[in-house]
Amino acid sequence: MKCPYCNQPDTRVIDSRPAEDGNSIRRRRSCDVCGKRFTTYEKVETIPLIIIKKDNNREQYDRGKIENGILSACYKRPVSAVDIQRVIDKVETRIFSLEAKEIPSSRIGEIVMEELKNLDEVAYVRFASVYREFKDVNTFMDELKKILK
């Protein structure tokens, strides 16, 4: 790693530890030439993931869209912010563990619904009603029957 102060190409690592987000490594480094210290963060580079939408358009994966959907489903529900973030992280981990370069949005929706079902049944039904585009009360009731089994 190049020193940001003197541009010396070689620096040494003094200390390494997991960063606060848990997804990267924080490294304290020292330059042998100028003696200055600095911090770097090392993160795993993920493959760019392409989402195949219902209309067959493709767009780059956006964690924010999953967050918005789950937050909307959990609105005014007794679910903590920590639990919501945990579900978002689980969904993202499951998506990336598929190791696919392209994934249908329908698969992501199913994963989100599985995780919401374990978190809060009302949030699950809310998400399902938008995701599955319930056309009438009967399709809504069919979804509720799945939960009640």
C-alpha cells in the first residue's frame, strides 16, 4: 500500500482487526520512510450482480431497493431496527451465495418473503400483497391460508 504522505510504495501493517461493519478489515499501517501512520480498509470485492426484472429488463443490484421494501412492510410493526437490518443482511447473503451473475427479481422476492415470514407475519403479508400483486380478496385469503397452516 502506497503511503498517502510521501508516496513510498511499501508500507507495513501494524495492526489488523475487523471493522465495525463486520464486512471489512481495518488495518493500521506505518511508512518506514516518513514514519507517518494511516488507516486502510480492505473489503471483499463482489461480482457485479444483474437483476432480471419481470419485463426482462436488466439492472444492477441495489441493496437500497430491498431495504425500502422491507422497511415499508415493517412500517408501524413491533420490529426493531436491528432485526430489520439482520433480515436485510440475511437476504443479501442468500442472494450472493447463489453465486450467479444474473438473478431474476422473482427469486429475490421469494427470499425476502421467506425471511419476513420468520420475522413478522403481518410484514410478510404486506410485502406479499405488493410483490404478488393481489388482484382480489381471494388471492389475499390464499396467502393468509399459507401462514395459518
